[in-house]
Amino acid sequence: MPTFFDEVYALVRQVPVGRVTTYGAIACMAGRPNAPRAVGYALRALQADSDVPWQRVINAQGKVSPRGPDGEASFQRVRLEREGIVFDAQDRINLRAFGWVGPMPAPELP
DNA sequence: GAGATGACGGGCT
DNA sequence: AAGCCCGCCATCT
């Protein structure tokens, strides 16, 4: 049985190029809607050269989460911009335009 | 096994 | 709008 970390990595790998998702969304898809922090912990354990597109995971505010020393976050921003992601004047990403919430988003309302 | 930590999120002030 | 607080989960000490 795959561990929580493996679940997270598998899901992040499904995020398409040019799109982003949030820690909360990943946690939800992993079956732990209340463990976004654990998702961050899982990504923290990754190496920069990992095959997991960790840069496509941002917080619910549409911004890259600050971490460690500094510069790491800007590195993530560059990687995203290189994929076509656009940041606004407030360093935020429009989740309605670039956000990805899974293979099949909101079906529609009843 | 108890306490502390963190790439979070939502609610309230 | 910005900040503060509290709850949550997997790990690490």
C-alpha cells in the first residue's frame, strides 16, 4: 500500500504543464482533506532535481509559499514562469485561469 | 510516547 | 487588506 508521501508525489506528477494546484487540493485528492500541511512536509523532502513537478504546487492564496533561507521561492517562480504561468503585480497567480483541481473539476450543479 | 515543527487553510479581528 | 489564532496531519527529536 502506497504511503501518504507516494500518494502526494503521484498526484503532483499529474498536474499538467502550465497549470498549478494547491496543497489543499492535493491533500483532498489524497483522501486527507485536512492535511495540507503534511503535503508541504512531503514536498519539502524532495530534491530540486526530482521528477516531481513540485513547483506547480502553491498555496490557496495563489502565491508561492515562502520557505527556508530565501531564494528558493524565487527559484520556484522562475520555473513556473518558464512554463507559461503568469504572476500579477502582487506576485499572485490567478487560480481561476491556471489552477488545476484534478482530472475532472466541478461537474456542475444540480 | 509526549512535545515541537512546518512549502497550509479558514475564520475572526 | 493584513495579521493573528487555532485546528490538522505526518515526521522528527
